[in-house]
Amino acid sequence: MHELSVCLSLLQQMESIARQHNAATIDQVFLKVGPLSGVEPELLRKAYPLAVAGTVAENAELFIEYGEVIVTCTECGAESPAKPNRLLCAACGDFRTRLISGDEMILERIELTPRQPVAGDVVTPVS
């Protein structure tokens, strides 16, 4: 399953962020997935618990926002939404368009629980 490897890669990124912020746990994960990303959101949702089992994200809730396909027309210059299988300009109907969005999978944000300082810890202020 391709989505499991995507989740494992995503987990590496999340764990790195959690370490940078000295987090005890990752509580929520917010993704944006475009219809042309090559990732099936429902399969991603099923693979996610397998990937995060036994990690700082084990109990993290996954939220997936579905992105839309946006194109810009090379003829009239309009920017408009398009269907994934019909990348036509909504303004003039031309087929000569460039994809602006819809092929991405973005880790938009994660919510963390900070680690509680232990007696003797050196606390470095964040600026």
C-alpha cells in the first residue's frame, strides 16, 4: 500500500518537529491533499494508525482537508477551478492551462503537548 509509505514519511517529519519543540506527544495532525496528488485520502486514513502505532503520534487525530484543482489559462490569463480530469479554463474554455494547485499533499500543522520540565532541566527561552 503506497499510502503506508506516505504515512511513514509523514511520521518522520512530524517526529522531527516534535523533537525540535521538545514535545511529549503529537495530538492533532492537519493535512491538505489535492485530488491530483496520487494519494487516496481514505487509504491514507486507514494506513495512518499503523504508521503511528507506538510513537509520539500514536493517539494523534488526523484531519484531512481536500484541496481543489486550480488552473491558470495561458491564453486569457484567468485563474479558475477545474475538474481533475478536465483542466480547462472556466473563463474561455481553452485547454492550454497550467496547474496552480491540486497535486499537493501538505502537512499544514500539528498540535503538540509540551514535555513537562523535570527538576534540574535547563530551560532555554524561545525568542
